[in-house]
Amino acid sequence: MNLTLLFSGGQNAQGGGLMAYLPFILILAIMYFLMIRPQAKRQKEKQNMLGNLKKGDRVVTIGGLHGTISGFKGKEKKAILLKVDKNLSLTVNRSAVAGLTDKMDASETEAIEDQS
């Protein structure tokens, strides 16, 4: 009798209900706390940083341009006048700002050194 239960795969015991879905619920919870929540937090911090930009802030754009904000354009101030050099000012979108230079890591703002 015991031998037949062994070969039948234990079909007498029925697992069901919430316990069957518990591994999937745990995997989703782990994914939320390790992937989704930190990304949402970073995105919220970046939106706060972009909303709090002011004249005189030193910024780095997504394209790698370093400069100082010299003003804003438009009614909603979506464009930024970025002073790159003494005689050069560029207009960039607010969303093109990657971060403030004083708050970025040194590895993120390193210039590529000449190999020659």
C-alpha cells in the first residue's frame, strides 16, 4: 500500500487555496521592494531637483555639457538658458538636465582624458 502511494505522486494530499499562490505573491513582493520602489524613488527625487532649479545652479546635461543656469524661457519655464562659457549661452530643455554638479559623483562628471 505504501509503495503504491509513493508511485502515485502523493495525489491523496490536496494543496489548494492561498498556499498555492504564495510563491508568486512572494516573488512579486520581492520585485516591488528591490526594483520598482527604488526606481520610483529616484524618479521622484529627479523631478524635485528639476522643479527646484534656480538661477546660478551649476548643472550637467544628459549630453555631458557643464554650465551655469543664467535664466529661464517660456511661460512654464521649460527651457533653461545655460551659460557654458563667457561668450556662449545655450538653450536646453529642463528635462535635459542630468543633475547638479555639486551633488553628482566624481565618476559621473569625469572628463575623458586625452590618450595621446
